[in-house]
Amino acid sequence: MRRFDFDSVLFPVNFTQFGNPEYRDTALELLEVCEKRDVGVMIIKSIARRPWGERDHTYNCWYEPFDTPEIIQAGVNFALSQSNTACLCTTGDVGILPLFLEACQNFTPLSQPEQEALMVSAAEHQAVTIFD
């Protein structure tokens, strides 16, 4: 963003990742710059739950996604509540796609306290960042 005039950016936004203050601050700074420069924001990993570890891969993606309607809705609401979000990219599994699309149709913006509560709730959902 400092060196090139991008039309759009693509990066991960989810309530688990935003629970890391350093990541959150950097992401919010990027979102602010994008808004000022009218740069589109495409969000990935909005319903990422955790790395697979030793568990069986039951979905067609490199990380374990959330797979219940309620928490998928929470993840979509969280991601779309960030400023200047142009779109969400879906997870790589067609079995989850209908739940994801339904959550997008039912999007409800989250207040700042609701977003903070979700970030705190990551542990109760057994969610950890998928990035080292």
C-alpha cells in the first residue's frame, strides 16, 4: 500500500485472528488506509476455526472451518462489520457453502462490544489462529 496503488487487497479477517492485538491493530490500520484510498477489501478466512493438526480432514480446505450455522453467522457478521469490506471469499468446501451464503444473506452488523465479545469467545469455540 505504501509502494503501489492497488485497486483491492485480500487478507484474513476473523474474530480469532482479531483476538491478537498486534494483528488487529495492523488490520484496522490497513482497513483505514483502504477506505481513505477507495481500495476494495476482499476478506478471506472469515470462518476459519483452527489448523487441522492430527485430526481427520473432514472438509476440503487446509484449515478446519467452523461448520455450524450459528458460529458461521457470527464469523460472517464479524468480518462484514469491518469498515470498507467489499466481499467475503468462501471457504474451499462446497458442503459449507450453503451455510456461508445463508449467513451472508442474514448479515447483521455487530457493535464494537459484540465484536469484542466474539474475540473473547474464541477459546470456548476451540478456535485458534490458523497462522503461526
